[in-house]
Amino acid sequence: MFNRTSLHIAMLLWGCIFSLIAALCMLMSRNFEREKRKWLLWILLCCACLLLNDAFAWGFRGVPGTMAYFVVRISNGIVFLLSDGMVFLYHGYLCYSLFGKRSHPVRKGKRFHTEKDIPLIRLQAVYMISVVGMLLVLVSQVTHLYYYIDADNIYHRNPGHVISMVLPMMCMILDATILISYRKKVSRLIYVSLLSYIVLPFIMTVIQTFYYGISLTNIAISISMILMFVVAMMEQNENLARKENEAAQLRISIMLSQIAPHFIYNTISSIQQL
């Protein structure tokens, strides 16, 4: 029977399918900037895996049997782990979009150095918080810090569940401060798409803290991924059009440079004959 849970699972699966199709498009695209394509490809694949496992977690929730026992526990663990993994990957994509390769510190002697205009402390803080979040997910699988699953294969939150929401929200706030501070480094469309990945999941995470029954945060992530992918493809098309225009202008310049000596020679020859 088609109900709210079925609609919920269908939305998660459609988000997973779109992410896989978008990842395939990014993989086949050779004109996209290599490093940026790598970050976006990993985000799309991680998003697809996140949504698929969330769909499994809801689909097998409360279902008896040995298979459901393992599916519910494994899929919920992967969902929590990839939620922090998505924060890590998005931060890497954000840093490269704003600063390029300069956002990666370079070792000089015994210390790491980077450009003076890059907020290195905030950049490293987001990486560290997301890694700590992933480690706590692994700890939670043993200690049940975040949640537990009863004998009927039904998921229940534990008091420590709030930590799993606070850590990604801290990363989102730090990323928002970085993006707003350096918004002039990217176009308006890219700025909006990057900001959507912070604003939409943040709002849905706050709502989901008080209302549980639909994966609002993961659905918001899938919507943001659609926007980020579309804007990235638009950016690629604009770059291709600009490169083609530059190539055409270069060909015209070469032709004019070749024509000019012949024109001058012919003009002088005509004057000499006259």
C-alpha cells in the first residue's frame, strides 16, 4: 500500500538515481577542471550511497528476519558515517572553488604554510570536526551513543544523538562564514549553489531535531546536489564558450598578421610601378 513511508523511500531512491547519473556525467566530461571535477564526483557518489542506505534503513525498519536485522544496522551506520563524510567532501569542494590549489598547505621545512589571505584555521577546523564526527559514529556502533535498534529492528534515538547533529551544524556555520567572506571569488550562481548546501540542510537539521519521521536533512542534501550539479555544468559550458571565442579571436589575429605583410608588399609594389 502506498503511504508516507513509500513516498519517503521513493524520494530517497530518486535522489540516489539522480546523483549516480550526475556522477556518470562528471566522469565522462573531459572539459571540466580536473581537480574540481574530482571533488564534485566524490560528493555525488557519496550522496548516492547515503540516500540508498537511508532508503534501505527505512524500507527494512520493523521488518522481522535475519536479513532485515543486518540491513537495518549496517545501513543506519553507513548513513551516519556518510553524513559526516559529505561535510568533509563539501568543505574540500568549497575550498577549491574559492581558493583553488592554494587552499592546500605546502610544506616548507618542518612547518606547513599557505597563502596569507586564506583562513587556514577555519579550513582545518572543519576537516577536524568532520573527522571527529566520523570517529564518533564508529564508536557509537559499539556504545550506542547516537541510537539503538531494538529486537523488532526499529530505530530509536539516544540522548547522545544531538551530538551527531551539532557537529555537522558547526561545520556548516564555519563554511558559511568562509563562503560569505570570500563570495567575490566566485560567480553569483556558484555562490548560491554553494550556499544552498549549507542553508537547506541546516534548516532541515534543526526541524528534524524536534520532528522525526522523514529524512528531511538527506532530502535537502539531494536538492542541493541537483542545484550544485546544474550550476557546475552551466559553468563548464560558459568556460567552453569563452575558450572557443578566444580561439576564434586568436585565429583571426593570426590571419591578419599573415595578411598584413602581403598587403604592405603589394601596396609598395603598386606605388613603385606608378
